Amino acid sequence: MAIERTLVLVKPDGMQRHLAGLAIDRLENTHLELIGARIATVTDKLAREHYALLEGKGPFTDKKLFEHLINFIKGEYHGDPKRRVLALVYQGENAVQGIRAAVGVTNPEDASPDTIRGAFGRICRKHGYFENVVHASGNLEEAEREIKIWFRPEELLN
Ligand code: CDP
Ligand code: MG
């Protein structure tokens, strides 16, 4: 199996609810190697770069949902003037799928209770959107693209 790298973000809902430690605990249980970590302020530019490939696709043909996604990752719903997320890179055999398995499926109500999203995610009754705590790259191509957006090469261990 190939050695892969994958990106995880603890999103603003996870940061607001102080779930970063619990999320990392679950991620560490994969025994993959943590090779990068930083707290980042999510600007509009960074948010749009991160989600660029989702714009106009699937549920995001609904412009309102896409703008919600951008506002969400920018921390606009979670009261953090510093707009922070925690960005992590894990490396190892089959890392993309291994991290996705620990994270769980997109809808927290469908996610298995032994995943991060299943254990800690929720659907916000106020606006009906998912608060699924973490982002994880969906495939190797996404992972390589996303890691470049969040990290400079020298910020990652080899
Ligand atoms: O994050 P994941 O790869 O599982 O899902 P995605 O299809 O790439 O969508 C990105 C994010 O959009 C999700 O993690 C959710 O935060 C949000 N989303 C949502 O709120 N409602 C949906 N019906 C679909 C996605
Ligand atoms: Mg995705």
C-alpha cells in the first residue's frame, strides 16, 4: 500500500465546543503519523480555495448552501473573532481512507457512534445544517490539493 498524506481540519463548531483534543485522540488511534499542525485563521480567500471544487456540485448547486459552507468554515456561526480552525496532516499507509473511517460520514446522524462525527457531531436545529466537527480529505487527489492550501512544504515533517 502506498504512503499517503491527508488533511484534517477541526472546524469552528469543534473549536467552539473544545472538541479538538477528543478529535485528536480518535485520530491518534489510527496510529498514523502526525506530520503537521497549525492554528489558522480562515479568511474568505482560504475558505473559497478549500471548497473550490464543491461550488455548483451536488447539494451545492444550491448557492445558499455553498455560501453557508463558506461562512461556516470562516467561523461566522461560532462567535470566534479569530476565525480559527486547527489544521492537521496525517501520513501513513492508506492514510486518506484510515482518517475518513475515524471521522465518519458527512451527516452526523448517519455516522457510526464510534466515529468523530457520530460521537460529537449534531444537526443544528436553529438552521438545520450539519455541525460535523471535522473535515477530512475525501480522496488522495483532494488530499494533495488541500494540504498545499493549508501548509507550506517546510511546515510538514518528512
Ligand atoms: O466533509 P465531507 O467530505 O464528508 O462532505 P462534502 O460532501 O465534501 O461536503 C463538505 C461539507 O459540507 C460537509 O462536511 C458539511 O459540513 C457540509 N454539508 C452540509 O452541511 N450539508 C450537506 N447536505 C452536505 C454537506
Ligand atoms: Mg469532502
